[in-house]
Amino acid sequence: MTTTPDPALLREVSRRVLWLATSIVDAANAGRPNDSGVKVGGHQASSASMVDIMVALWFAELTSEDRVSVKPHASPVLHALNYLLGDLDEAYLPTLRAKGGLQSYPSRLKDPDTVDFSTGSVGIGATAAIWAAMSHRYVSSRFPDAPPAGRFISLLGDAELDEGAIWEAVADPAVARLGEILWVVDVNRQSLDRVVPELQIARLAGMFDGAGWQVAVVKWGRRISELFERPGGAELRARLEEMPNEEYQRMLRAETGEVAERLLADSDGWSPSAELRGLVDSLDADDLAELVRDLGGHDLGLLVDTFRDVDDDRPTVVFAYTIKGRGLPTEGHPNNHSALLTGAQMEALAERTGGDRAAPWTRFGSGSAADRLCSERAATLRRTPQPPTTPLPVPVALGHAHKRPVSTQAALGRLLADLHRDAPAVADRVVTCSPDVASSTNLGGWINKTGVWSVAERRDWFADDTERLLRWSERANGQHIELGIAEVNLVSLLGELGATWSRWGERLIPIATIYDPFVSRALEPWSYGIYSGGQSILVGTPSGVTLAPEGGAHQSITTPSIGLEQPGCTAWEPAFAQDLEWCFLAAMDSVGVPGGTSSYFRLSTRPLDPELAALPDDPALVERRRRQAVAGGYRLPADHPPAEEQVTLVGVGAIMPEVVSARDSLLAQGVRAGVVCLTSPDLVFRSFQQRGRRSGGTGGDILEELLPASAPAPLVTVLDGHPHTLSFLAGARGDRIRCLGVEQFGQSSDLADAYRLHGLDAAAVVDAALGLL
């Protein structure tokens, strides 16, 4: 057991951290030129409430194996701690929210010091630690040589408990088995705009308890708790706990001499007893003012003991009561969220904390007890640099012929099922996830081969059922993780599985299937995972109105443009099984590597005849087609001369049969139409953007191959999604354009009716082409 530092020494460190964190924000706003007139901002009060909690962790509890998610508005505290521990150069301290400096909120990839989890999206960063714990469990069960891990800790504000993402994660049954999880809730009873009128910790604690968590409430510090044991103390405690939050906060703002009067004031029929009056009268006014501020979240010794006493067989949440702005002139003020201290207030704070306004970044004196503690803790928390992952050669093709009509969704299922035979080393690194839609998104074959991963093995009571097609065998070495119907949990886990290569040196290729209409529901945490460095593959299927009988509730419209617009991700929508194989393997090769990228695949349940793809027989031409497919698209047929075209039809995904049919109808009318099949409008748009740039880009020159500048022609674009996705193609050569797609909510119908309803059928394509001509 680690020796607990002297509480007085911890308090000295806490005062310095409070000064540094407050000065970091002050320097950003008052210490550097600002010609734009735009407020820089920062959160001095929100940081102050977290100082003692974080000092107790960093200077007494954490090990190098622990990982901590810090609430967004406490980023200055994290940087102050890292600075004292030698993990941040002094030159960065005045650079909060400046280019190349400290980020506004903790960023794992963009901050110069150690940040375990990016936060900023309220609620999402807090749950990330859960999915990181599960990811490490998975890695450890699959790869025995994986580095060990300690606790996964989330420090979150009480207002974050309003977020639905919190409760979706807490309630997942698998989470109740993760004893390495520790959450500390900063209960400062304030949100951005106000003092929260009611904060029912008992109700929230019951919700955590019902989900299998251990709950600890650290409400009062040890000094005032001793006072509660004296005559009149129980009544004092009841008075403090029953007063509204606003009344308590107002008492903190009162002059020292007014505190006793406010405590003893008659309230809603209540009058103080003689014992309570005697207790209050026996206390010095200054002492009483400090005692009513003695909350558990500011008692360093109590916090350290609490963190060490929690169980390790189930997750734990600690509700630590604090005061927003503790130790600052803005302490407890209802509007202190973004308030900045004045110069005079900073001078006063320096006097109280031992800081120096003229030299704000002064460390502890060399050889002092605090300096030695910093050195000792720095050595304890120092991490060994993570070695690079072992190279993993991903094949560019599996070599199987695709001769029968098949959907891209079914083709994905086949690809994964074949992977163990054709590329076993790659298959060993694949992990699939699904929010209870594994069988309906064609993962059944993969699951039957690999099994379902579970924290603890569970008996399969249907193992002897000969009529069952999907074998649901839950074991510690499975490769499919099934969560409940919560898309936020799915993509949050996906992001953390996609970060194991950089956290622990074990590369995974995480693949998640989700109904495409629900991508929008999962968009924020999915984007967060990419921003935080998680590399993964998200499969949205089935997509569009092509799954016509399901109706409008299960038809996606905006997802193509979502994929195109998402940073750190390549969006794909291949039409044919062979295209899917090539593009998916390319996406797998880009996951879990330095400089890698995530991918989003939009797939369909509509079987397409591979003959429509007109794949050439010559191996060299097949390889050329493959290169074009993974670059973004190709022409049908490949040898069609663009210069002879009167109009060009550009199609994406499941709609390609209608595009080819429209070409044939136009030819019958004497109109020569070319066909372009896009596998990734995203990559083609990058090629478009790259034109004229002085520096290189990632789009390549595929756009010139698809729409050569020497052969301009009117364009008709068609996809099962919003038509504006492809409207940029008009700018490639200045062509006239008609964009066909889905602009209205759909309804249940058969496929032909759905396409006619939205103007996606071959007749609509022909009409658009003739209209342009």
C-alpha cells in the first residue's frame, strides 16, 4: 500500500495547484494580446471545485497503470498537475486556447502533456473510461503479453449526470463486472447558468446501485463531522442538509459575521433549539464560516481513504460534495461558471496561496518537502513508452470469384467468415460489435466461428438445439462483443477498441454493424472516438429507401453526406461484392496504425448481379479496376471512350442497376451515355478538393480518370440518399448537372414503388438525362 502523504503537505500542494490552474486561465485572457475582441474564456470556478479531488488522486493514489478521464472544465487543473510533475514545459502554461498551445478541453492527441482521454463532449468523455476498461479486458484475454492496466477513473461534474449517454453506459449489464472502474462525481450543485434547485443524490445513488455499482457519498469533511457529534450537532447537520441548495450557496457568499445569523434563521416553520444556538454561539465567526465549507470533496485525507477503500469486484461511484470556485472570490456565486478574476482578485489569491503574480509559474523550492513529493510522484506515474505494434500485412484481395447476385451486406458476412482461412493473422485481430443486430446484419457466420466475448464465461443452454443457426457461445476468447440496444454504447466501445494499438501496443481491427438510419443517433460519440484517436470501421446497413418494406422509420437519407463530412474517416458505398471486398480490406489495412483512419461503410440488402460490374478478364485490368475502386470509383465499361459521351450517369451503391438500365434505354434512343460507378464519393470529393493545391493531398487524381477535363458532358448523379451529396461534381468541369436522390421521408412499399416514389427508377434517370440534353 502506498504511503499517504501528510495532509498538511497535500494541502500545500493543493494551494499551489489552485494558483497555477487559475493563473493558466488568467494568462490566456489578461496576459496576451487579443486583437479580435473575441473572449478567450476558461473555467476558473469549475477547476477550483476539482483541485482537491485531483490532488488526492495524483499525489497519493494513482499509479502509472491508471487512466483518468478529466471533466472538460477542469483541464487547467490537469495541466497544473502535469507541470508540477515535470510532464509539461513551462512555456505552455500561458498558451491555453492559443494555436499550438493547451487545448480548451483535455485532448489526447492535441495537448502537449499526458492526457488519457479527450473530453469536452459532456457525458461522452466520462463513459470513455468504461469502454477503455472493457477494451483492455478484451486485449488481455486475447493476447496474454498485453501490458497490464490499473483503474479506469472518470472525474465528471454532477451536471453531466443529466446526459443520457451516462445512463446507457451505466446500465449495460457487462459494465457491472468491471471492478477497475472508478467514477468521482464533483457535486458542486451548479450548472452553467444557475445553482441547481434540487439534486437528489439518493435517487442517483439508487440508480447506480440498481445497476450493480458500489456507491460512496462523501458529503462532509472530518472537521465538521466531529462537530456533528457534539450537543446540537445532529440538528446542525439536518439544518445544513435540508436547506435548499440556493440558500446554502447564498450563505457562502455572506460576510463572515452573517453566517451564524443565516444558520439560525427561522425557516418554513423551523426554529433552532437552544442546543443548536449554544453550539453555534460557541464557535468563532471565522471558524464557523470555514466549517460550513468543510465538504467531503475538499477533505484531502478523507478523499484518499475513500479511494483506497472501494471494492475492486464491481464498479464504484463516489459522490464528492464540493463548492464551485472553492478558494476563489467567486466561490459559490450562481454566475461564476465563466467568470474571470480581476487583477486585484488575482493579487489577493496569490497572497492566500503563496503564489506570485509577477512569477506565476514558480515551482516549489528545491529540496522542500513539496518538491520531494512532486519528484516521488513523478517517478511513480512515469510510463514506459509504448513500442510500435508488429506489422500486420493485410491482403488486397481474397481471390474468391463473386459469380452470383449478392448484397454488399451478405458479402461482408462472407468476407469475415472467409478471413480465418484466407488471412488468419488478420482475422485474429478483428473484433466485431453490434447493438443486438448481429444476425440481421450478417455477422452470424463470423460469430459461429469465433464465439462471443464475455467478461465471464456463460453456459450456452441452446448448445444442443439442432435447429439453431446462430451459435451464441460466450467465452473469454470470443471475438464478437454484443451490447444492448444502445448505439451510443456501441460506437463508444468501438472508439476505445480502436485505440488499443496506441494505449497498449496491441492492434485491433474493430468492426461494428449498426442499422444505417441510426448512424445519426450515434454520431456524436462516433465523432468523439475518431477525434480521440480511435480507428475503427463502422458499417451502416441496410441503408436508404432500398429496404422499402421497412418504411420511413428504417430508411436513411442524410448518412451519405455525414460520411463525406466526417473528419478522420473515409466513407464508402460500394455497389458490388467484389468492390466491397477490395474496399473493406483497404479500410482494414488503415486501422490501428500510426496515421491511420477510420472508415464508414454504407451497405445494402439488395442483391446485385456481378455481371453488371463488367469486371474484365485480364488480370492486369482487374488490378487496375481494384486500384480505381479503392481510389473512389471507376467507369463502366472500362474501355468506354468518354469523348464520345453525350451525357454521363454517375451512380453509387444499390442504385446501380437503374443507372445501367437507363444507359441502355438512352442508347436505344440514340443517346450515348457513359456510366461512372463511385465506391466512395468521399475520396472523389477529396480528389476534387486537391485540384490547384500547392501541397499534396489524399484524393489522388481519380476524378480526372472518372470525368476527364478533355471530355465534358452533362451529368446525372443518382444515389439512395440525399442528392446534394454528389452536387460537387458539377464543379469538376463546369458541367450542367441533375442530382437525383431521396429528399422526403419514405413509406412502406415494394422496391419498385419506392424508387418511383423518390425518382430513382431508370425512367427518372432517363428523363433527367434527356432534360439536360
